[in-house]
Amino acid sequence: MYSALRCWILGRRTGAAAMSAERMFDRLYRVARALEQSPEQARRQIADLLQELFAPLSLVPTDHAEAPSRISVDGSTLVVPIPSLSARDVQPIAAGGLVLRFAHQGQRLFTQADAQLSERLIEQLRRAVAYDRAVEQGRSEERARIAQDLHDDIGARLLTLMYQAPNTEMEEYIRHTLQDLKTLTRGLAAAHHPLSHAAAEWKADIGQRLSAAGCDLHWHFSTDRELLLSVVQWSGLTRVLRELVNNIIAHAQANQVWISVCLDHAQVAMQVCDDGIGREPSGWSQGLGLGGVRKRVRLLGGEVAWVEQPGPGIRCDVQLPLSDERS
């Protein structure tokens, strides 16, 4: 009786501001996107959502919570079970829960409607993660099919052309094309790419290209931890590096190329430098090459800039925030 009377008096004095439907939808969408990237963070993300929704006097985690959400007899406590959203779990199971006491900073008790609302929110989040997972599985299967078709059809034709090449230069060109196709199909077929493995492939591919053009490669790679790249991240970084190297081969007339790829605190810093004849990058035309580099870096959430070196040549700086795609 005391708790009910206290909450009624406080509610009459200060009122209770409920989250608007529009704001709730926006928060739900943001949490769903965050859980898509890191489903293991379900408890923390849902705790933040419930904190904003109910503004409880206290919110503490618990390792024991059974579905569905329930309230105590006196309405002072709401217990919300948190399902495991890990990709390893075929069926969502309770991974602990959250205990909320007194809504709106102690101004009112919880009701059965609050328990039902929390259940519906968590169910919508679970469905969103399951839907995103199903979509990604469909994309992976389609990428694998395309990779197989490219390997079987285009690869076989290129191999035939290589053996029928009229001269050594043409044979070597087709051989490099076959290697590019192999790298592409292998990348499409894989769901994730360890950054260290991707860097090794980049070094081998770039070294081969520069060697054929008479350039020496100076390669540096460092990382503070292993990181899994998604297909989108791997594809974007691969094409950015390839286009930058192509630009050097086609226009710079360089003899030396320095490439550095460093990962530090989920931030990738890439530098591509040459000792060529290029100057005044601010005046370069933004064609498909440089424009494509800018577009790919921007789509990955990063920044790119070209600057003149103190001596001969140009330096390209790429900064990218990369989150681990492990789920």
C-alpha cells in the first residue's frame, strides 16, 4: 500500500513522460542494426532500450530469468528475460535477464501492459536479427553460385585462350587475368576474410603487378589483433588497393612503391606512396578510377586524400573504421 500510494503521489506531482511512438520506432531500429553486427551484445543493447523506455529507479542484470516477462505481485519489479541472439543458437534461449524496479524513477509501478510491451519489443528484435541472418545466408548462397559459374565458364575460356596465345606477352596477360579471377571467385565464395589472410593476398597480387611493370614493392603490415572482414569490406579494400596500384602503373612512371596497411583499435590506416612524376593531386580529373576509389572508401565509412610527397611522387592516405564481422 505504501509503494502504491508513494508512486501515485509522485506521479500526480511530477507527471510521467512516455517515449513517443516515433522515438520508440527509431530506437528499436537502431538497436536492431546494432544487434545485426554484434548479437552477443543483446543484453547491453536491450538494457539501454528499456532504460530509455521505462526510466526505472534501478536496472540490474540477472543470470536467472524465465520467459515471458513478469512483474512482481506489488508491481514494483519487472523481470525481462533476454534471449541469446548468437548465430550459433538455432533456437533462441534465455541468456539471463534484466531486473527493473519502479518505472519513471520511482514515480509509478509496473503494469501487465509494461510486461507485454517489453515482450513485444524483444520479439521484434529477435525477428529482425533472424531476418537479417536469413537475408545474408541468401546473399552468401548467391555469391557462391556466381563464383562457381565464373570459375567454370569464364575461367575455362580464359585457360583455353592462354594456351592459344600468339605470343608470350599475351599469354602472360591472360595468366594474370586468370589469377585475378581466382582471387575474385575465392573472395565471393567466402563469408568472412581474416584481415591477415587478405593482406597476404594483396601483397602477392600487388607484388606481381608491380614486378611486371618494373617497380619494386616495399610492403608493411601490422595489426593489434585479428579482424574478420565481411565480403563488402574485403571487396571494397581489394578494389581500392588495386585501383591505386593501377593508377601508379598507368600514369606515375614510378620505380618504387611503398604500401602500408595498419590496424589499430578497429581503425585501418592505409598508405600508398610512389616516387613517380605525379604532382598537384588537387587538380586531377575525377574519372572512374579516382572517383571509384572515393566512392568505395565513402561507402565503407572512411576518408581518402592524395598529397604531394616532399620529394618525387604522391602519397594516398586512407582511413577506415572497421568493426569485427564475427558473429
